[in-house]
Amino acid sequence: MLGSLETEVMLSLRGLKEGSARDVRRSLDGRGIRVAYTTVATILSRLHAKGFVSRRRESCRGGERYVYRPAEVEQKYLRNLLRGVVAMFGPTGVVHLNEELAKLDPSEERALRRRLRLE
């Protein structure tokens, strides 16, 4: 799962479509979230390691930098969320989750299965 600052970085990056750590920091600042450039660069690096963003190298004044873009992560995020439920609550959590899923309208269940690529 993502922390609050990771979520804010992802929201900024989605709004930009792609950008450097400096671009993301500027976007965060424009939304009233003040963080250091090095913090944003570290978060983007961690998000890349988790598979939430992709990156490419780009030449710039002074050398090279990474340009990041959001990865298609909805499926990965939902699967990680399900793993988290299992890890935190064990078999009882799975039973409760199944009970809640059974309450879904059939069209909602199909949509969820498609999103998780279970169909």
C-alpha cells in the first residue's frame, strides 16, 4: 500500500502525465504540499522499485535525470490490497471479504473481476 506522501506524489505525477522529480515537486508545491526536492526524488525512486512508476533517462543541463510516468497499477494495487487483507486478518479476513463480495451486484462483481483480470 502507499503512504500519504507517496499517494500525493502519484496524484501529482498523474496530473503531469510525466515529469522529473523537480516537476513533481513544483506540482506538489502548487497544491500546498511543501517537501524537499530530495524527498520527492527518493519517493519517486521507491515508487519505481515498487512498480508504481516507470522512468527513462533524459539529458539535461548538468547531466542526466529521470523522467517518470505513472505505470498502470490498478490491478497491482488491488492485488496488493487483497494480500494485505490476508496478511493482516488471516482466514477470518478472507471469510469476511468473501461475504462482502457476495453482496455485490452481479455487474459490480464482473467489473471487479475484469479490473483484477480474473475473467
